[in-house]
Amino acid sequence: MPSRLLLAALLTLPTACTSVREVRDFTGDTALLIECGPDIARCRARAAEACPRGYDVLATGENQTVVQSGTPGERRTMTSADQVMKVKCR
């Protein structure tokens, strides 16, 4: 029984921490914008899950978030990069 739970957890791992939003492509048709953290493989896995008949990649890229904290004399900067993929389901 514990091995089944571990297997189930590992199978859901690639799609964890992803978000999917419905957007429009350049022709006005429906497309999906997938944000998937630092690993583009998560985007591909989520696209395959959302589009069981396949998908076409319209764009890929990276969103960077920069957070600064501290006092003006002692600034600390943290950068986080998230992969983004825009797809159109077939």
C-alpha cells in the first residue's frame, strides 16, 4: 500500500506547481498559457494533460521576478525565473 501512494505522488509531481490560464492567440482562438516554475518539462507534462489529442507550441519564455528587501544601504535582491509556455490544443 505505501508503494502505491509513493507511485501516485511521483506521477503527480511533474504537474505540481503549474498554473494554466485560458488566453487568446494572435488569431483570436483559445490557447492555454502554462506557468510551470523553473522546469520546462513541467509545462510539457501539463500541456499533454490539458490537451489529450496533442498541442502546438505557440511560444515559450521565461518570467523573472525580482524581489528587493533591506535598507537602502544594505539591499538584498532575489531573482526567481519561471518558465512559461503558450499552447493551442488540437
